Amino acid sequence: MRESFVVKAEARAEQGKGASRRLRRKGLVPAIIYGGTEPPQPISVSHNELHKHLQIEAFYSHILTVEVGGSTQKAVLKDLHRHPVRDEIMHMDLQRVLADQTLRMHVPLHFKGAEIAPGIKTGGGIIEHHLIQVEVECLPESLPEFLEVDLSALNVNEAVHLSQLALPAGVALVELKHGNDASIAAFHLPRSAVEPEAPAATAEVPAIAQKAPDAKGGAAAKPAAGAKPAGDKKK
């Protein structure tokens, strides 16, 4: 069953940084709703209510019902600005949607089957995710909350690409329309299993420091201090 989200908002007349700061002190988030056949409209929403919505993944890729001044509008979340340090929502952009106009949205990918894939179960590989969301193009009624990626048949050194995704009717991938069949996820062996183990280094004694054996097979006697090597005759 699909989620249903209602965003309660109020129209706001004041704009600018000062007005936005005053709204935030009251626990409100400045926002704007634009697109469709109507002009952009500045609005404000409750920070607490919006924060609760944002904890649900489907909110980011869902057709929202926005209530403003007794009227309702259909919209999608297009942009969200957060404070760089505090967990605070600074601003939100909503885009109106029309039933007969296509829209572009990023939807999350849900992965399944990795635990039974041959690449992991018998091949000893690990999975590497290249994408966690994709951009789709469709009519509002066809917008999926997520797309499922089946990894259950993948082996080591194999990948699943955009062209292999099962898409709902009426949904197209923007990257494929541009000819980019990107990899979504792949299995490969851990680096430790691929790289050969380096042989243990053996300490070599420099030739100049080695001692020649004496006539009896023992080590050469150390010359006395100040003695000159044999053959070093004074001319």
C-alpha cells in the first residue's frame, strides 16, 4: 500500500533573510511551491511536522498533497536545505505536478538477493554499490516510490546495469535515454584474495662484509689492529 503524505502550509507575505530567521525562531520552515499553471507562492511549514515526514524514505519520491489556505495542490519535493551542523531544515522547494505532464524525479534503489547470490555464497566475493538512486521520467500517476534491484543471480566479476532494471509501465530511466547504461552494483573478490602475497624478504650480507673461509674451512681470522692486508706491500 502506497504512503499518503499531507503537508500543511501557510502562505507567507514577508520574504528575505530577516523574515526567514523570524520564521525559524517560531519553529517554521520557509518554503516555496512553484510550477504548473500558477505563479510561485512563498509558504511556511511546521519544522516538527516536516522533520517527521523526512524520516520516511517514500516522502522524497512521492506525490505530496500540500494544503495552503483551504486549498490543496499536488507537488513533489525538489530541494531541501539543511543547516551544515545542526539537524535543522532551513528551506524547502516544492514543485507542482499536473496529471498530464511528465516529471523527472530521483527514486531510491532497494537491493535484494545478495545473501543468496553465487558471487557471495560460493564465490567468496563482496558487493560494491555504484548507485543508490536513479532519475526517472514518467507521469505523476506512474511515479514509483522505489525500484528493486535483484542481485540473486550475480557471480564474482559480474554486475547489474541500468538496462537490466524491471521498470513499471510508463517509467523510463533518464540515463538510458542519454545512452548511459551505468553499472548499479557488482560482485568482486576482496583485495586480499586477489593480490599475491609478497615473498618474505631475506637479509643479505654485503659482499664487502662477508669473510672468506680459512684453509681449514673456518672463518677467516680477524686481522690484528694496525696490520696491513696481505699483498699490500710498501713500494
